[in-house]
Amino acid sequence: MTEQAEQHLIPAQSGPPAPGPWDDYLAAARELDAVRRVASSVAGEHATTVAAARQELTSVRARLAPQRARLARDFRVPENELIPHPAEQAAAMDRVAGGPPAVLAALREARATADAADNAFIGPAPVGPERPWARNMLVYGPFAGAVLLVQVLLFLVAPPDSPSTYALLCGLSMPLLAFGLGWTTIGFVYGGEGVKVDRTPVLGLITCLTPVLLTCAGTGLQALL
């Protein structure tokens, strides 16, 4: 068979092959994956917004409860005047008609209003987290200072040949007494019924025992000199 006859038998390819069922399946799979990714992102944002709205709702309820009690107790506001009117309820429903984002925005605005009301009643809230050790130092510190003052006075008025046992007993009992008084005072001032107070006992012991160390250091320095 000649070369020209072989060329007539080979079909001529005029372009790329037409897409078949496999190509259609791949295109549909890619489209479905894109839809799944978008839906997953929207669902994640929705869940985050709902969780934030629930947290804001808990915060707003916690702020409104004492304000409601204060209005009824201190200002003699009747209970029925604290219930929203139908027009106010309808306006609130319109505010939250946009779904979780609208609810979250309304709750944040309500919390800001509650903060402003607290500022008007009792002044601005302290900035930053509470520090129990700094608060307790205001109690343990004066008691420790009183112990140091008493020990210095006893050291000055005691005769030189006084027994060291008595001085040791006094030096140990007074810091323990100061620590007990500080412990009780912190619970009385900052505590309450059902409220657990962090008394920072280690800090209290160190603070109340510091006068003993200072007195011992002063006595040792005097003996050396």
C-alpha cells in the first residue's frame, strides 16, 4: 500500500474533541463544592453571631436585674411601669427583624444604655480587671504596720537583760493576730452572703511576718555594731 493510500485511511482531526459526560460531571462537582464552601462560611458566621447575641443577652439581663430592683426600692417605681408598652414591644420587634445580626446590634446598644444608667447612679465602673492582692494589701498593710510599730516600741522600752523567749513569743503571736484580723476584715468588707472572697492568704502571711524579719534584722545589726 502506498503512502498516499495510508494518508487517505487516517481520519483528519479538525480540532479538540467535544466534551463528554466526564467533563460535565467534573464541572458540576466543582460548582457543588463552591456552593458548599459558601454555605459553610455563612453557617459559621451565623453560629458566631448567635453565640455572641446569647452572651450579650446574659450580660444585659445581669445588668437590668439590679437596676430594676434599685428603681423599685429607692425610687418607689411601680412594677407595672417597668413593663414595656405594646408600642415599645412592636418597635423592639422591628429592631430585631433582621435576624441574628440585628439582634446582636440591639443587645449591644441595650448594654451601652445600661452602662450609662449605672454611671448615672453610682459613677463609672473601674477600668481593668480586679486585683485581689492589691485590694487585700490595703487591709494587711495597716495591720502589719501596727505590728512593726508595737515591736519597735517594745524594743525601745524593754530592759537590755529581758528574756529573749518572751520577745520571741511576742514577735510570733502579734503577726499571727494581725493576719487573723486582716482575714476577718477582708471577709467582712468585701464578702457577703454566697460571695466567695479571695483573701490571698500567702500574701497576707508574708506581709504580716515582715515586721518580725525587720525586727530580727535590726537586732542583729545592733549586735554587730
